[in-house]
Amino acid sequence: MKSTTTSWIVTGLGAVVSGLGATMRRSRLGSGIIGFGLAHVVLGMLDMLRPTVNK
């Protein structure tokens, strides 16, 4: 599997988790799930910018 594929999977998984958290946003748990998902989105995008991935 190419390393950019892994980055896209992490980013997509983060988007799915954030969407799940958004459906539960009235609780504190929902807010935590949104944050966890957004962290995965950010980390997946940063992973795509790494020089070793671009080569």
C-alpha cells in the first residue's frame, strides 16, 4: 500500500468519526468524539505533507 493511501485512510476515518460525534454533540462524549476525529483529519493531512511521502 502506498503511504499516501494510508494518509487518505486516516483522514477519511477522521471525517467519519467527526460526523459520528456531530450526531451526538449534545453530550460531552460527542464533543470528545468530534475532537478525536478532527485530530485524525489534521494528522492525516500533515502526513501527506511529509517529505518522505512526497518522494
